[in-house]
Amino acid sequence: MTLLARIIGAAALTASLLATPALAENKKVTLSQAFQSMLYLPLYVAIDEGFFTQQGLDLTKETAGAPTVALSAVISGSAQFSIHGPEWTAIAASKGAPVDVIANVVNGAAVWIATAPDFKFNDIKDVKGQKVVTGLMPTTSTSLFIKLLKENGMDAKTDVDMIPVAIGSEPGPFVARQADIAVMYEPGLDQAVAKGMKVVLGFPKLYGAYAFSAVTARNDVDPDTAQRVVNGMEMAMRFMTGNEAKTVEIAKKEFPTLDPVVVEAAVKRMLADGVYPPSVDITADALKVSMDTQIALGNLATQPDYKAFVVRKFIDSAVAMK
């Protein structure tokens, strides 16, 4: 090829490139999480493994510090999505807020009761008259404990001596033996287990499918963006189901200040107990069990209308992905 031909060819290629529109950038979206929580590991897996990017999203994760703050970000429009307990969304929707849930994140009642190694525990009635470390209300762990006491003929105010502490700090007074019993989330549970405490009751197995955390959006959210978010979460959950070791590795990266042994034990426990769901699906039964807890505690007047509250079109499309 002559020099002239090369120059003409290069010029033609340059002209062609200039005439071709630039590839569209990924859609920018903001998701507000209530806390940086091991419960939200499917979100972190989706981010770390690039599943949102594969779906054409540039997702920014913000940490609100409380479920109500995360939800408020969605209602105000400063975030398109939030992750927290669906009860907060249901309560807001019952008061007229234009919000619903579009994907599952945690599908088990991720709360456990642990005791000192020498405490004799046969069933929940053995806690009567005992001191119990619990999280400050409102929180689902303490709510479930109170509900369980009530179902077994006990009153949380008179039959046990609850020691309420900031959520996440339960291992301190428990391991220090200020009480022989504690109601706990992960990773606090396995922090206590590492110190010799024992797990005696798991709410995930007690309740089965339980809509514990979900992705919330406004009901006027851009449907294409919402579908991409739900697809990314679905990809993460499928990944977690078949890649335990890599999931543990991601969790250790997301929680670098925790003992790696504790992180691994916590992730494996939640996978084994069905806390992390295999898909983004939220069944009517799982929602009902979850909302029944809130109704029993007086936080919610009635069950939300499943068909209106859970946006099935996003879930069904994600689950059908090949």
C-alpha cells in the first residue's frame, strides 16, 4: 500500500469514528442502604462482581444510618432505591407515601438467641425470670423476641429483664456475663460464639421464608432502571448460591475490621439457614409472616395488599433471565 493510500485510509477511518455516536454511558443511580450490614451482602456481591455494571448501571451506594432515613431519600427523590426492612416501606405506604418493594434481599428472619455455655436451654420458656441482652427498639430482633414470648404466654415487661443496648453492641455485655442470654444479629452472634457462647434458637428455621429486607423504590421509578437493578441483584443471589468461598471473600473485603473467622462463620450460617435467598422473589407468604410481626406489635394496622405492594413484573423478569 502506498503512503498516499494509507493517508487516505486513515482519514476515512477518522471520519468514520467522528461520525459514529459515542457509546451511551451507564445509567447513574443511587441506592441508599440503612446500614453497612452483613445482611445486605447480596448488594455488595452485585457491586463487587460487576453485575450492576453488566446491566448498564453506574450505581452509587450511600449509607443512611437508619431505615427511615434511607426510605426518606427515596421518597424525596435523592435516591432511586433503598434497602431496609419492608415493614418501613409498608408503614410509609399505609400513610400515603408512593413507595413499594421491587426485590428481595434477605428472606429469613435473621435473628438468633444465644446463651452462656452453662445455661440450660430446652425451649423459650427457659428464659423466664432471666436477664436478656437485646437491641434497642425499634428493631426486628427484639420485636421477634417479644412476639415469641407473647406466643408462649409470657410478657416481655414482667417475665424477663431485658437489657437494651445499641444494635451491634450486644456481644459486649453478653460475653461479660451481664446476662446469660442474648438476642442477636450477625456478625455479633458469631463474635459471641467465638468467645464460647452457644446458639440455642434460630428464627430463620422457626419461621421459614420471611421478608426481612428488600429493595424499595417509588412507584413512579423509571421501569428500565428498576429492572436493571433487580436483574443485578438476581445475578448476585445466583452467584452466592454457587460460590460460597468467593462470597465469603467479598464479605471479608467489605468488613475488614472484623475477625475473618467470624465473617466466614456468619456468612456460612446465613447461607445455610436460608437468610440469603436464591433469587429476588418475594412470596405472598413470606411477606405475610413478616408483616404479621409488625401487626402484632402495633406498628402496622393491616397487611399490605401484596399485588399492589410487591412489584412482580420486575421480579418475574429477573427470575426468568437465562
